[in-house]
Amino acid sequence: MHTTPNTLALIGNTPLVLLKGPSEAAGAEIYGKCEFANPGASVKDRAALGIVEDAEARGSIAPGGTFVEGTAGNTGIGLALVANAKGYKTIIVMPETQSREKMDTLRALGAELVLVPAAPYSNPAHFVHTSRRIAEETPNAVWANQFDNIANRKAHITGTAEEIWAQMDGRIDGFTCAAGTGGTIAGVGMGLKAKDEAVCIALSDPHGAALYEYYAHGELKSEGSSVAEGIGQGRITANLEGAPIDTQFRISDAEGMEWVTRLLAEEGLCLGLSSGINVAGAVRLARHLGPGSRVATILCDTGFRYLSTLYNRAWLEAKGLVVPPWLQHD
Ligand code: PMP
């Protein structure tokens, strides 16, 4: 028998599952890393633990101190859980456009929640700048700074990438995911390239983000918009610096939602939209790499976090997205 020594050790070592529909669609083997299986139900538990342990190792957080962070929600949820397990407090700053479920979850976990209006990064009221200010004004507080703190991507170099490599027995042709902070794509990309330079790393960028144009043509430029939460970056964060991106795809919300709906109806996986966009990207990458190729991607978080949005008929209709048959009579 096997036991786990403490609750923080539950973070990571997630399963890697073969996705049947996407594999058939691409004539390839497409695997999803089940990050919804982390205790906070998202990939961001890894970054949260990495950032907290890094602050401890540097001696920048004192016992009973406070972690402050600006987040689309999932990093806050991960931080709140890790902080609770280690005796710290959390103050989480979040744009009020994020899902209601994430706000309720953060409050339920004991985080102090500060909601701010959505604003461009250049505006001092942006959630990231607000969180830095609160950290500076709060005694014994540390700003987690997930966008520019490379303890974030390090968690993916030493964790996620190593796990994917071992789970695929070193037989992997490509990896893709979208970027929020960029910690996942950069960290997994760097980790896999260190094992085998030939692994193709592809960015799957939602509409409204600027990275597709940056990697394709060297210019940060965006077009359109996306309702996907947690992804869509407009600048090169410290985590993205030096990310080994070989190719890039631009994925629409409609294409991502098609996979969200199919994975639920056909394979029993309830996921968020960033996962759908990642799977759509994985299908494109596998087609690009050719028949029989082996591609991995990230299933970032649970769909239970989006019952009032992605799984709600009125919301889907308002956003012009397809309503699945089983929600049409709500
Ligand atoms: N999907 C979701 C749902 C997220 O919350 C995040 C984190 N912002 C991501 C994807 C992207 O991960 P990363 O920050 O590592 O780029």
C-alpha cells in the first residue's frame, strides 16, 4: 500500500490520459494532463506551491505572513490552499469579470477577496498592479507575482515536464498549451527540450491575445476577443522569456468549446475553456506532425468552476456560442 505524507504532496503527479475523440480526429495519440485532479482543481496549484516554497527558501516570508496575488482565480485558489496548509494568510485581487464560482470558492477557502473592474495592463487599477500595491502596504506580506516570478515556470520544469516525459516513456513528438502567465508553456517546453531538443513546442493562443503574432511575426499584436478565463497574454512576461516556441496556432472560442462539449458528452470529462482550446491546439499540432504522432497537452481546470457560464444556456446564447443539446431546455 502507498500513503501520502502530507496534503501538499497531493499537488502534482497527475494522470496523463489518452483522449479518444481528439486522437481519432487527428489520426494520432493525444494525451491530456489531468491538472483538474490537483487539490485546488487546477494547474495553478503547482505554481502556487512553487512560489510559496521559493519565498520560504529566500526567507522573504515570516511565519503567519500574508501572500498577496492578482489572479484570474485559479492561482488564488491554489495559494489559499497552500497558505492554509502552511499557516499563512492570503489576499486575492481578481477582476470582477471572472466566474462567480471562483469568487465563492476563494471566499469559502478563507482568502480575503478584493474585486477590481477589468482594466488594461497599462492602467494602475489593473488587478496585477493593485495586488502589488496591497502587498507593499500590508505588513509581513509577499507579492506572489506569478507573471514575472519564475518560481512559477520552475514548478513546470521540475514537475509537469518530468512527469509527462516519464508517463510517455520519452516517446513524445509535441506539446502544446495556451499561455496566461506563460509558466506552463515555458516550463514544460524547457523541461521537454532538455530531454529531447526535437520535441515540438506549440503555443495555442486564444483570440484577443498578442502572443500568436509575436511568435509568428515578432510583433505583439492582438485581434478579436475570447471569453476563456486564465489565458490570453498581451506581453512577454518574465516566465515567457526564452520560452522555446517552435510553432503557434490561433484557436477560437467556438473551436475550443466544440472540444469542451465533445469531451464531456463522449468521454465524461468536465473541463474549462482553456482545456478545450488546448485540445483543439493539440489536434492541430498532431496533424502538423503527421499520422501516429504523440502529443501532450494540459487539461487546466474543472468545468465545475464554470457552471454559471460555459454550462449555462443563457450565458452561452449571450456570447453567441453553441448550446449543447442537453442544455437546450434549461
Ligand atoms: N487555464 C486556466 C483555467 C488558468 O487559470 C490558467 C492560469 N492563468 C492557465 C490556463 C494558464 O496557465 P499559465 O499561467 O501557466 O500560463
